[in-house]
Amino acid sequence: MTMRDIQVTIIDRQGKPHQIEAPTDLNMNLMELVRAYELAPEGTIGVCGGMAMCASCQCYVLSPHQLPDKSDEEEAMLSEAFFVNDKSRLGCQIHLTDKLNGLQVELAPEGS
């Protein structure tokens, strides 16, 4: 683990947790991290390429991290998605920064 990496726990859609060392110096978002580690089947996450235009990367933030407010686009997308709760966020809108060390998220069910 380098100084620029953070620890992130991602619970996949089968309920299995994955401890990941995530780089903070590549301007990655959570959806890209899930894709890089193949924690969801190809074509089931990040369908819109991270433009907040689908909800395939919806996740539930389980840890008490303070995240940036949702954009209007993210709010609108989540208002139309399935399986949304008060912890729902779009993974493509969560950029990996030092402040997110220890982040814990669970992927929403497919079809969200």
C-alpha cells in the first residue's frame, strides 16, 4: 500500500466483502474501482460510463463518511431507480480521495 492508497470495503451483490487498496492519485471513482476489480459482471455496472445517466452503479454507503452532496443529476437518477434507500449513492459520483479511507459500501441489487 502506498501513501496514496486508501482502504475500501465493497460488498458485492452476492454479499461477499472485498477489502481493496484503492489509489487516490488516479482520479478514479467508486464505479471504476468496482469495474477494475471485476466485482460485478461486465455490463451490469457503469452502463452509462459514469455520466450519472443510469443507476447501474448504485451502492449503499455503510460507513459514516461525509460525502459531497448529491448533484441534481444524481438526485434525479436515484429518484427513478429501484432499491433506493437513504444510504443510496451512485458509485460514479463518489471520487476516491484520502478522506474516504475506510469507506464501506454495498452494491445495490442488479436492475436498479
